[in-house]
Amino acid sequence: MMVDDPRGLILESYRIEGITEGQCRSIFLDWALGIQLGEDMVAKIQSLLDHYGPDNPDHPMTGVLREGLAKGQEPKRRGGRSARVPS
């Protein structure tokens, strides 16, 4: 088992034959909810992609991980006072 997938959720998604993108998204969300506050989610997703992606480039979970990585690197929207007051 990978250190970045302690419950084996991502691993199991790759083992499920015929899994859909929607099912992969649900599994990814469950995995993400298990990440401790303050941990680098982008680094964890990259680690999972590096581990599983090369052997499974067309798997729906690989696509979900790529999307999660892209979303994690986008600038965050600033709301409330921080959006109105310059840094």
C-alpha cells in the first residue's frame, strides 16, 4: 500500500473493472476527505499519478487525479475582506 493512499481507495479503484468516471470521483472525494489538515494535497495527488498513471494512462481514475492536480494548482478565489483590501 502507498503511503499517500493508506486506506487503499485509489488502488482499489484501479482494480475495479468497468469503473466509471463518476464512481472514480466519489472514491477520490472519499480519499480527499481522509487527508489531514495542513498536508500537501497537490503533492499527494502527484505522487499517486506518478505511481499509478504510467501503467493506466486511460483509466478514469487517472483522469480524475489529473483534474484534481490541475484544480489544486489554480489560484484560490479570495472572498470577503481579503478580496476588497489589497495585500
